[in-house]
Amino acid sequence: MDNEKYVRFLGNCPSNVNRDAKYSVKIGRGEGVVGLFYRSIEGELWYPSNGDHPDLVEMVNKVKTSFSGSPGGAFYVNEYRQVLVPVSGEEKDYYLAGEYDQPLEFEFEGKILSGNAKDLDGKPIHPGDVWVGPHPGIPYVLKAGGKDIRYKYWVRPNVEKEVRLSEYVGKEEAEKVALEIARLKGAAGGRFFVNEFCQMFTPITGDRGLNYIYLGKITDLKYWFPKPHIK
């Protein structure tokens, strides 16, 4: 079978995320584009797309067709630029499609949607500002007290494993990273996201529903969770 050449991704993967927290490949007129669902802070729903990434589209479609027989569908890109593709309709079943280092940006009605910490006019934003960029990202959890960060993944059916940052960089370094996030997110902890630009943002509840705040950038991945090495 074709899907035997792909391996299951054993690392941090999204699960039960909102519709706007994922990228997708959309098929139209025989060609694929990268699409995005975006909810603006004004409450509008935008559907931008970008046709400048055929290699990424092909990468995702190969995995999708190998498992389901048809192209198109959701995918994610983590902070190591690994392309993660959910298959078989199971959010906890992910396969690695490859790596993709080209930046994903979307132009919509004269505005630029960029995950690289910029506002809609392309100007840099700063930690604590409202995050108006795309919402796709890999979820992590700041532990209560702001002293460590964790995620969980499915090792095999019915077996889940918790991974902590302190296990890799040590308690002191993990606490430094966590406290910087807690400074803006709060010591109560909770979920935040990291995208392919290593930018971090966290959801908050606003007047129009779910908004996001910018937390800053992971400037050195050697003080972060290690890159999953998949053969």
C-alpha cells in the first residue's frame, strides 16, 4: 500500500482545534491552493487562499490520497517547519509529509495575514499586543504557577504520554521560558500556540468571542522541545 511509506508522527499534534486554527489544501479547477479560515476582530469571516505553494500542496495531497484516496484537507506546520497531516478522520492520527521552509502569507482585500508577528498592514507587533495574524499553530500548555510547559501525544492506541520542557532543558531553563510566557498570559497557565515562525500567541475571550494576544518569539530552539526525528 502507498501509505506504508509514511510514518506516524510521534510528537506534539493539535486535537479538537477551532476551524480557524488549521491550514487546508483546497482543490478547484484541477489545481490546489493553500486556504485559511480567518475570523477578524470585527467579527467578519474571511476565506483567503494562496496559490504560490504548489510543492506544499503536492506534499499534503500525497499523504491525503495515500490514506483516503482523495486530495485536499487540513494540515499543520510546526515550529521546525515539519508538515503534519491528519488522516483517516482521526485528529490524533498524524503523519509527517515532509518539511517546508517557505513562509505562508495571505493577501485579502489589501491586507496581509502573516504569522510572523505583523499587523494587517505589515507593521511589527510586540508582546502584549493583540494577535491579528493567522491562528494555525501547535498547542502547548503553560503549567499553573508558570514554571514549566508541557504537551501530550498518543504513543499508541489508548496510551497518552505527557512531555515536559524541563525534561530536556532542565528545570531552571524551563522556568525562565515559562515565566516569560506567564508574564503576559498569567500564572494560572493554560493553552497557547506556537506557529511555524516560532511566534507564540494565546487565546482570550473578547467582546466578539475568541481573540488572541501575542506572547513573543522563541528565539533559540535549543531551549525548547527537541525536533522530532522521524525516519
